[in-house]
Amino acid sequence: MWPSMKINSALAFLLFTSASIAQSVPAGSLPTACGPNDVKFAVHTESRPSLIPPIPQGASRLVVFSESYNVGSRCGGSATRLGLDGRWVGVNCLGSYTSVDITPGEHHLCANVGSKDGVKYTALNSFSAEPGNTYYFRATVFLGVFDPETFIHMEPLDGDEGAFLMGSWEVSKSQQK
């Protein structure tokens, strides 16, 4: 198979599987893994910390990276809201990450991004957290790839890749308004 055919096949697979995972939902309704739709955040980025604090005894850690294709503004209207078990835990500017300590057990993760027309795009994932472990996910936003097609895809990352990205990406800091 020619290299360009492999790339095209891989791109088509990614586009179709992402579209099946991430759905456009009406502005007023979000899956139960997310938080309430009317919650707003103030968000900014900071340089990556030189020292990442250890996970508290008996807890787990969730790290979510947000990236985008075809978006120039990093912390503009395309910031990604992150929900866990029905409540918002933060917002990522694109090209940054959020880290939150969580209790062990079954969790339901939501990544949600809005668009200019008010339609919300959401990706979901679930995982089971064990004490002392870190769980990494990447939420990728595709805005206007096939105008006006927009979607979001979320995938778990290998621990080595997650730790590597934490060493080079900025941290998003958000606070509910």
C-alpha cells in the first residue's frame, strides 16, 4: 500500500470513529458525565510547574490535555470544559492541560466545547481509577475541518506520553464565575 493511501485510510478512520464518539448535542442538554450547561469559567494558562506535587495518599490523578486543529486562538471561545461524574472540574485553553486529584473508583469523563452558533460538541469516556495512579486523556477539537463540520474526540493516553506532555505543555487554571 502506498504511504499516502495509508495516511488517507488512517485519517478517514479517525474522522469516522471520532464522529461516532463525539456528538453534537442541543445547547440545553448535556450528558450526565458533564456539569450544568449554564456554568461559566474564567481561564488562563501558566507555565508548566517545575515540580509536580505527589498524588495524595489514597487518591488518583486525572490529567486532560486539550488540543485543536484549525484554531488560532488558544484561550478564546474554543476552550474545552471538563466534566467528571456530573460536575465541571475545570476548563482547558487549547494547547494546555488540567490536572485534578480524584477518588479511586469508576468515573465518567466529559469534554465539551461550544461554537459560535451555540451548538455544543461533547466527547465522553469512562475509566476506573486505582489509588496512586495517574490517568491521562487527550481531547482534540476539530473546528471546521469540513466546513461547517465540527467535532471533538477524546482518547486515553499511555502514561509515558502523558508524563512527557506534562513536561512541555502549559497548565490551564480555571475558576467558576
